Amino acid sequence: MSFCSFFGGEVFQNHFEPGVYVCAKCGYELFSSCSKYAHSSPWPAFTKTIHADSVAKRPEHNRPEALKVSCGKCGNGLGHEFLNDGPKPGQSRFIFSSSLKFVPKGKETSASQGH
């Protein structure tokens, strides 16, 4: 299942099953369901990545509070990280409008098990 549906509601907005969210293009593990939290935006929100290199970030022009985020392995565009906008003070919020897939717990690759 892909992660985006701009028109008609986000498939995973209220999805909280155990598992891992991976890059839809290359399958690299990005986020554990443990780091996902409910948020008012129509897109899923996460507080941290699985691996230190799960995502690459670059400044977003005209948005000093946001970073553009892409897959750390293949460079596929994923969404944004909003700085200091997480569920706790000082935490960032990653939200993604496209290019993610959900892998249910027990079906993860060996690199993502235990997350």
C-alpha cells in the first residue's frame, strides 16, 4: 500500500498496527510504528527514524521551520520534517505525503526486526 492519497483521505492517517514503514521505491526501512503518533494533519506523523541514515534532509526554501526529506538509500522524495513541532517540546515531526509502504510486524526484513 502506498502512503499517499491527497484526494479522499490518507490511508494510514489513523493506522496504528505494529510494523515498519519503508520507502515505496527501494524498500529501505524508515520508521517503526512505535514512533508514529496521532496528529491533526491528514498525513501520518513520526518522531524518529529507524536508522541514522534512513532519511536525508535538506533545507526547504521559504520554510525555515521545515526540512525536505528523502530516502537515505535511493533519494526518493518522502515529505518534510517540521522542526520543534513534535508531540513533546523540542521534538520534530516527520510527515509524509507519499512514497511510503507499511510492512506488518513479522514480515519485516532482517534489518528492521526488533524495531
